[in-house]
Amino acid sequence: MIKVLFFARLRQQLGMGELRLEDFSGTVRSLCAVLCERYPQWREHLDDDAIRVAVNQELADSDASVAAGDEVAFFPPVTGG
């Protein structure tokens, strides 16, 4: 099982802060594909190149591996000033 977290505006846009997926093994890219297949309305939010992803609290790119026991967090870019 993997734990998937959504932060900041993504949490509001997707209507969910956390979900768990059983029997997933792949990459961040394939995880996004699975999520968009299950929740088609999420595509417009997850296909944004500005969205950042962390696997086990380490920033990751779309080719990063995701396996059982991992935590994957999606969050929009942080701005400030």
C-alpha cells in the first residue's frame, strides 16, 4: 500500500487530502496516470508541470520509483515574498 497526500490548493481542488492505494508499484508518472484514470476530473490539476512531488519527503521527478510502504505527496509551488 502507498499513501498519497495532497496539500494546499490541491487539497481543495481535488476535494481530498489523503488516499491509500493497494498493490501499486511504478513511478510517479504511472501513479499520476492511475489517479487520473480513477478520478478523471483530477487530470487538469495533476497534469500541471508546476506541481511538485515528494516521495518519502524527498523531492522527486516523474521517473522516481514508488513502491509499497512509500508516501507520495503532491503540492503546488510555494510562493512568498
